[in-house]
Amino acid sequence: MNLINFYRTHFQKKLFNKLLLIYSIITVVSLAVLSIFVYKYFTDTLVQKELDLNKQALDSVSTYLDNKYSSAQQIVKQLYQDNTVMEDVKYFLENDFDQYLRYRLNRYASSSGFTTQSFVKYFRNPLEDDTDIRSIALYSQKQNFVYMLQSNDMLKIYPSDMAKGAAGALSTIQKHRKIKKVYSIMKELNDPRTLLPLGELIIDYDSDNIAKAFRNYQKELKGYIVVLTPDNNVVYDSSNQYYDHSYPYMAKLTMSSSSAKFEEDSFINVMSNRYGFLIAGIIPKSQIYNNVKGLRNTILLITVLCIAAAIGFTYMTIINYSRRTKEIVRAMKKLQDGDLSVRIAVEKEDELFEISNRFNHMCEDLSTHIDQVYKSEIKQKQAELVAFQAQIKPHFLYNTLEAIRMRAISKEAHDVGEMIYLLATLFKYSVKSDTMVSVSDELEYSRLYLDLFRIRYKNKFAYSIEIDDELLNCRIMKLSIQPFIENYIVHGIRLHREDNEIAIAAKLDNNGKTFKITLRDNGKGMDPDTLTQIRERLCEPSLHPSQSIGITNVNERLKIIFGNGYELLIDSKQNEGTTIEMILSAT
């Protein structure tokens, strides 16, 4: 329950805390896995290095033993090649020692005082040449005696065990050895003529000298090396633990596994040479892993430092982004409360910079838009107020004019009656509350206004009105054309002439997206300075709209309603006339 509350308090609604937690988990797991792989790689490399080194040592031992076996074979081979020595050995093995001594004396007497080479002298040479040989023994199968020659002793004759054969001879030799750490190579001796067995040549080698085979590796070698016979006798043991009894882990050496439980968990290398010796290298795992303990601690320390640095850097980065995000949130709350002056301080360019920058622009645009709408509403209200005040109670005037018109008709003043009718119709049109009317209604109002002044000025001017059928139902602001006509009547018409003319045309333009209303007259026109002043007045926005229903008033109201979809163009030449174009949106 406490864990759930902790999650809700610190993570559920806090994005950056979630990001920090997720990133921390990913960082810890990634670096931990990487460290494990690095540690395992170095450990496996070290294990393989030790196994390879151990195998090289075993190869050296195997080569050494092969050389000793070849040396023993060479001794036998040379024995068979020397007939004199071979005859001496044969006689020695087939007779007892007293008979052999008489044989040697007889040979000496028959040789005129020169002694032929005996087997003792022959075997003394290998004893002296090869320091690894500790004794050479001859076993007589016929006499069942063992004759052993040692490097520091004379020839000794030992009776063999009751059990005849090589095994009995070897047992006899073992009882009389002064050096216990030896291994024997036995070679059968046969009569070269009859090939019948004479006995055995037994060469004892010092087991301790096997260490010379791998002395180049001893400083770096771990564990120990054993050399075993097929019947589990210990030939050599570099640890000096198993010389006095059989090797207890012989069965495990024959398994195909690369590791096993010996004195402790160990790696093993096993090989056998071609003469039957089993050579094994046993490396306790603890000796290897103790060497990598420092490496393990170093990797662990580096991993912890990397995790701390990564999380610390991430924490500082996320704190910075969190601070900037909170500033954006605070600014949004101020904006929500109506404070349009709020701005966010922008820093380095990134996504939050874009958000802050766009927020600031939005506040500026919103403030400008609200200000424009507020001012536009003020202008619209003031323009409507001016238009409303200009009506001067149109209902009362309309009823009054209708009474005057009827009075004029009764007195047969028909032109006066028509003018009053036109004026009343104009007032009736102005009474309408609609801001937007159809183009056809606005042009009809303009026609009535022109007829009123045509009657007044006794046909001193003419007018024409053209409109595309597609524009009849388009919407336009009420009283948007009449002020331009009024401006012509008041300022442009020349009463001393009878060819005054004004033409009004409404045409579609720009593929039907806009329409243009053109008013063209041949009146007095304007001088360039006056035209420039009017154009500037129309282009400059004003918070205080015109106090009359004139060109400026119409321009301001059309801008409010159509915005960018409206354009007013005025062109005039003095004594030639004026052209006014209103471009409005048709949609």
C-alpha cells in the first residue's frame, strides 16, 4: 500500500520522474549486463590462457616421456647390433652368476689378456650419459633373478619374487630401490638366433626430472601435473601428494568434461602419450578466480561510477527540462487567468524553445487580435450610431413626407409628389435594420436616389446601372454606394452643363471569387493634392470614425465587415471626372 502511495505521489502524474526512473533502470541494467559480459570475457580469456599454458606444459611432458621411451628403445637396438655384448648378456641371463664369472675368466684367458666388453660396461655408458636414468636392471626369465646396476653402486643381484615374470622382477626392484620417485620402462630381450625370450631390460628414470620438461612454464603454471600409468600408479606428481598411494581421481580424468570436483572444483587437461602414460593437468578454479578478484573489483567500481555519472547527468538534464516545462505551465495558467502580457524566457534552441517561442507569438497575436476586435467593435458601434443619428427618426419623416406628397398631388404638383415619393422610399429603405443587403437592393436604392436628383436638376445629368445576373443575390453592406453618388452630386456635378453623367457597373472578377462595383463620372474631378489626401485618409486606420455617412465612414465599415476581402480604389483627374472601384468578396 505504501508503495502504491509512493508511486502515485512521485511518479503517476510526474512525467520527468517516470523518464528518470525508466532511464535509470535501463542504465543500471545495461551497464550491469555489460560489466558481466566484460568480466566473463576476461575470466574466460584468463581461464583459456591458463588451460593453453597447462596444455603446453603437458605437451612438453609428453614429448619428454616419448624421448625417454625412444632412448630406451635405442639402448636395446644398439644392444642387438653389438654381437659381443649381446652374447655376454645372453650367457648372463641363461646361467647363474658363478657360471657367468667362469665364462668371463675363460674368455679373458683365451683372449691373450685382453678383456672383451661386458654388458656391465655397456649399460654403464647410458647411466653416465643420461642423468635421468637411476638404474638399469636385467631380469633373467630362466634363472628368475634380477641384476640391477645403479650409477653409484656396483652390480647387485637380487633374487626375484616367487612369482616369475616381469611383474615379479619389478616388485623385487621396487623393494631394493634407494630412490623411490622413479618410473620404469621395460623392454623384452630375446635370443637373436632363436627369438626365444631371455628376460627383460628394466630402465628406471627419476620422476622428479620430469619437471625439467615444463620448467619454462613453472612460474606461470597453476595447479599441478600428474603422470599416471594405465593401472593408476603415480609416475609423477608436481604437488607431491600422491606418490605413496594410487591417484584417487583416476575415474574423473577419463570423463570428457573440462572441469570436475577434485580436491576442489578444478579445470582439467588430459592427454595420453603413445606409450600408455596418462598425463593430466589439474587447475583449481580458486587459483584462477583469485587472480581476477582485483579485476572484478575494478569492473564493479567502474560500473558503479559510470551508473552514478550517467544517472547524475540525466538527473541534471531532466531537472533543467522540468524547470523549463514548469515555466511554460505557469505561463499558460497566467494566460488562462487573462494575463496577456505573460512571456516565457527562451533559452537554447530545442523543442521547448519552439514551444516557448510559439507561445510568446501566440500571446502577442492574441493580444493584437483582441485589441483589433475591440477597436473594430468600437468603430462599428460608432459608425452605426452616426448612421442611426443621421436617420433622424425615419418613421416620423416617412409619414410626414407621405402627407406632403398627397397634398402636392392634390394641388397637381406632380413633380413635387414624385420627388417626395422617391425621398420617402429612400427613407423607408434606410429604416431597415439589416446591415447586409443584396446587391440588387442596394443598386435599386442608388437608382431611386439618382432619380430624385434627376428631377431636381431638370434632366441636366444622366445615369446608367449595369449588373451581372450572378451578382443579384450577393451580399453587400447597406448604404455603401449612395455616399459615393452623393459625393458626386455635391462636389462633382457641373450644373452649367447638360452632359453630366455617372455610370454604375457591378461585374464578377477573379474567376468568380470577387466582384467589382465601379462608379465613373465626368464631373469636376480632383487636383492631385486633394486626391493624395483622400487616399492617405482611407489607408490610415483611425480609432475615431468619421462623424458623417461619407466615403470615410463607408470605407471604415466595409473594412470591419470584409477585412482583407475588401479594397477601395479612387482615381481622379481635374475637369475630367472621378472613378471609384470597390472590390469585394463574392463568397
